[in-house]
Amino acid sequence: MVTSQKGFTLLEIIATLILVGISAAILFPAMGTNLTRSAEPVNRLNDHQLLIEEMDKWTGIYRDDIHNDSLDISAFKTAVETSPYLGSTAYINSFNGGAYNTQGTNTILRVTLVNNDQTLVALFAE
């Protein structure tokens, strides 16, 4: 009478556990930093998207003011600087002449929005 037993021996199970442990010890340090830093590109993209949305808001306000003939560049500058949403700075520069207008003084408003390490700059003319 021949009996066949099915299953793994204790030696086979121990050898398998040792190989799994060695593989995990080699792969975990390499994969660990990739897993913990995988969110950084997503966070940077979110920061950039917030900047674009905020600048779109200010561009829309600027276009509405131009369309309604109610643009006051100084008031627009103050509104941008007091915006609580993102770190923002606004500078007014005046220059005589220019590529398209050679008469009078042109006023240019430079708006810089900052969110973490992302920066977005736009120019608004009066």
C-alpha cells in the first residue's frame, strides 16, 4: 500500500520565508522613497492650478473694468495686494513711448502671484 502525502515540508516553508524576507529587505528602501515622494508632483500641480485660477479671476476683473470703461489701475493694484487668497504683489511702472504707442505715458501694472515655490506673473496696461 502506497500512500502519498501532499503539502510542503517545513524546510521548504522556511526557505521560502527567508527568500521573501531578503527580497523585501532589498526592495523596501528603494521603493520606500519613491512611495513617500510620489505626492510631490501632484502637490506642485495643485499649487500651479491655484495660481492659474487666481490669475484668471484678476484677468476677468480687469477685462470687465476695461469693457465698462471703469478701469482705475491704482484701485486694481490695491485690490490685488489685499487679496487674502495667495501671496501677491503688484507694482506700477510708467514709461514713455513704447513699441506701439509713442505718445504720452503708459502705465503698466505687474502682478506677481506666489503659492509655495510657484510664481505666476502678468502685466496689465491702463
